[in-house]
Amino acid sequence: MNATMRRIDQVTNILAPLAVGQVMTLASNVVGCGFILAWNLISLIVEFFFLSRVYRIVPALSVKPPTDEDSQALTEGNCNLSMHSKDITNVPLCFRRFRWLVSTCKDGWMAYYHQPVFLAGMGLAFLYTTVLGFDCITTGYAYTQGISGSLLSLLMGVSAVAGLMGTIMFTRLRKTYGLINTGIISSCLHLGCLLFCVCSVFAPGSPMDLSLLMPYFTYNSSAEPGGMASQRQKHTYPLTGGNNQPLLPDRSSIHWTNNTVLFDNVPSGTAPESYLSIILLFLGVITARILWSFDLTVTQLLQETICESERGVVNGVQSSMNYLMDLLHFIMVISAPQPEHFGILVIISVLFITTGHTMYFMYAHKAKRKHRLDT
């Protein structure tokens, strides 16, 4: 079921850009934005209707089964209620709510930490700290490297197809090798695909500025005639031209699409000397959509190994960790926003992803050892 839902998601990622693109082409960008707004509002109503229907069909969803911890907490609460009621009423409401929030976060994290799949869940969260995906960051970098919007849309479609293939591969690998081994295979394939991205950092056409890593070495070499810094490629959009006149266009000549800015009056001579770097980057990003197999593996583990009474809490903490690590990658981009910095962000992303897969390998080793001891 998880794989089927992910396939629907990938098919939507293929069809949605095509539909919106046709609307914007035949009508206008404003009509396209209105179409997206209307579609989301209608989808919200439909989603609410189906969720309500499921809630009515399954009455058990409205009843939380009591646990031993709940009974113990209720007993202790009744015993201490008369003793602490006066103290509680003296505490301001805002502090009581804050203390309740801290207590809830602490209890949720402790429940998450004590799960046997803790390392696997943390490994998945670490994979969210990456710029190696088809988001606004990668697409913006692609535009600075001379990639056209039509080609980028085509690459997005190919990436969605690769993700669709990943969901199919997940079901077959699980039937053949089991769930834990499927995660190991997916991790190895994912890391192998990311080697293309690492190679793109140092390949011809990469705008990476080595002075960011070796400032002293670059300073000395730039002082010499023909030094490395003087020979470094300059194929990103310059900010100023002759007589310090700005080369960036005014707002009237900017198309706002998909969180990316496309410039009409692109300065001449800004095309990269080689497209090898950007080709390797997108080759790694597209083939790395095998990540969906790993994502599905961890999701399946969370569903199968966590007891029903704690499943909602643990999945809530897991989602929070995913969003937190995703926020971290935006902070990385804010700290290094220039195209020359993107290579460093790629290396940092690969390090985070490697750490996440290492955590999963540790979980798989413990799970297999426990299984051997039990048998």
C-alpha cells in the first residue's frame, strides 16, 4: 500500500507540471496561478471528505486503547491532585501551557528514542539535509549553469519516472530479500549514485571556487602570473558590468516560475565552458531517486515494529525530525548562497546522507544479530 501511494505521488509529479505548463502557455501565468489555487482548494475539500468517511467507517479510530502507563499515570494523578491543585492554579496559564508543551515533546522523544528502529528513523531524517533534489535550490543552480526551462522540465519528468521505478523495485526486493536487506541494498545503490554528484564538483564546468576551501593557497597562487585563481572559470551571471553598471534586469523583465528567476537579458559570454559538471550532477540526482526504496523501507519498519498505542507519537516525532533536518539544508544555502558555493553544499549533503545510511547499517546489524540470537 505504501508503494502504491508513492506511485500515485510520482505519477502526479509527472502530470502536474505538464498540466500547469499547458494552462500557462495557452492562457497566462496569472491564470495558471489561479488554476493552482483552485485545484488546491478543491483538493482540500475532497481530502476532508475522504478522511471524514474513513473516520466514520472505522469507529475504532475515535477510541484510543488504554495502556498500563496511562492507568498508572491516572492513579498517580488522582492521588496527587488534591496536593498540587492549589499550586497549579497559582501558575499562569501561559507557563502551564509551555510546561505541558515541553513535557509532551520530552515524552514523545523518549518514546521515539526507545524504539528498536530509532537508528533507522534518524538515518532517514539525515537524508533530508541535502541540496541534491529537484527543489527550488537545485533548479536555481541549474539556471545559472545555462540549463533552459524546457530541458529542466524534461529532467523533472525523467526524475519522477526514476522514482516510480524505485517503488516497483522496492516491492520486488522485499519479496526476494526481506525488508531489512532491501534497505541495505537501497542504501548502497543510493550512495553509489551520489558519487556522480561528488565528481560533478571537480569536473570541468564546475563553478566551485577552491579559494573557499584553501584561501591561503589560492591567495599565494593568485599573486603569481597565471595562478589558479586567475584561471578559474567565470561562467555564472556577473552582478556588474563596465563602469560598475548592474547587469541584473529590472523587475519588469523577470519571469517568476517555480521559485526560480529567469532572466531575459542574460549577459553574453556567461555560458559554461563545459556542461560535464551539470550533466554529472543531474545524472546523480536522477539515479539517486532510488532513495524512494530506502524511504519506503524505513516507513514500513516504523509501521510494522511499533506498537499501535505509540505509533502516532513516534511517527509525529519522525516527521518533526525530517522537517528539522530539511530546515537545516535551507540554513546551509543561506550561509553559502552563491553558485560557487554549491559544490561545498553538495559535499556536505553527501556527508549527511552517508551518516544517515551508516545509522541504518548499524540498525540492520543489531536487528540481524538479535534475530540470530532469538532463533
